[in-house]
Amino acid sequence: MVYHSVIEKLLTVGELAKMAGVSIRTLRFYDVHGLLKPRSYTAAGYRRYGRDEALRLQQILFYRELGFSLEEVKKLIDDPAVSLLENLRCQSSLLKDREKQLADLQKTIQKTIASLEGKIEMEINEYYQGLPQEKVDYYRREARRRYGEETVRRSEEMVVKMGKTKMAELQAQGQSIFEELAENIPNGPAHSLSQALIAKWREWLENFAQYTDEGLLGLARGYRDDPEFKAFFDKIHPGLAAFIADAVEVYFKKTA
């Protein structure tokens, strides 16, 4: 526990959400899943948070930013053998390790901007400089195997043409869709909201490639069955990859 003054102003869920830059729904989700319990509840049942809870939320958000799954985050911050200071030192070390990679990514972004503005020419392989090469190779190889060389080529061309701002917007939209799907896991894949989110996901995917029904179903099954893709989605929430696959199968049964 962090020591602080005896008189402490407790925060409402809305106040803490605003300070941390997260949604109220996210804080409720963390509460339900045991990641962040409030300090107390009012007589009316409203959550109240103190400094200790605010620091725990900081730890959750730091580790999430570093790419840890919620399950991994909970294990790390609940480990009685590791103090808050040790967690912070670990995070500082991990951030230092990322500095070179981020610098390389910044160079790639600047080159891509210059390419889009017609100032330089870029080869397709240059789009991925700064990313872990083994993952780049794996994802492109799997994409070609599953969807064909021509589909991958068209998709990469679409990404280049849309520009940096549009790409950032689409990445944020995709993350939001996947987080909403994760929050809806308890309702089941056939729930109306799950199905609405799958329809939204399909519409979002059309920004990158045109999928047939069979292709979309294959993509969702790939999320579940391929170890690398499964790990990516399960970092957002354990079981998310399988949930998406199940929800897509229900989606096509309903639209058949």
C-alpha cells in the first residue's frame, strides 16, 4: 500500500475515468474481472476510488501499453513478491528496450509520408522497417497462404493509398471494436450486440480488402486456430480469438 495523508478525497468512477483517459465501462470491466476493485461503495452502490486504486490503474494501463494481456497484467501486479517500485523499474526497463524500435518506426513513418507526398519511392518491404522481422514475415506469409498473393498485394496498396491519418483512425476503430467484443464475451456469441459488432467488424475490414463470406469465415477461424493470431487477440482478452470465430459462424448461419 502507498502511504498518503489520512484525509483522502475519494474519486467517483467518472472522475477516475476522466483522469486516466479511459471509459467508465472499462473501469467497470476491470472491477468485474478482478483487476481493479474500488476502495468502497456508497450507500447507493456507487464506486469510490482512492490513491492506491489510482496507482493500480496506472500499473494496468502501463502494462497494457507495453503489450501485456489482461491475464498477464493481473499476475504481475498481484504478485506479492513484487513491489510497486519493482514493477515501475521493470516498466522503465521495458520502455528503454523499445526506444530503438520506436526510433526505427518513426523513420519508417517519415519515409512513408515522403513516399505518399511523391518525394521518394518506397519498396513494399520498407513499409515494415522497425517491426519485429520474424512477425512481419510470418504474418505476410500466412496472409498469402490463406488469401492469395493478389489479395495481399491489393490490400497493401490500399493501405499505402489511404495515408497516415486515415490509417491511424482505422487502427483506433479496429481496437475499439475488438475491445467491445471482449466486453461482450459474457453475453455469448449469439447475443444481438455480439452480432452487431461482427457486422461492424466486417464493414471495418472492407477498408483493407474485400472478403467473400467464405473468406471472412476463414479469417475468423484463423484468429482462433493460428497460434500467432490467437496470441494477438487473446492479449486483448483471454478467449477473444475463439469468441470472434464463434460469433462469425453464428453471423453466417443467421444471414444464410
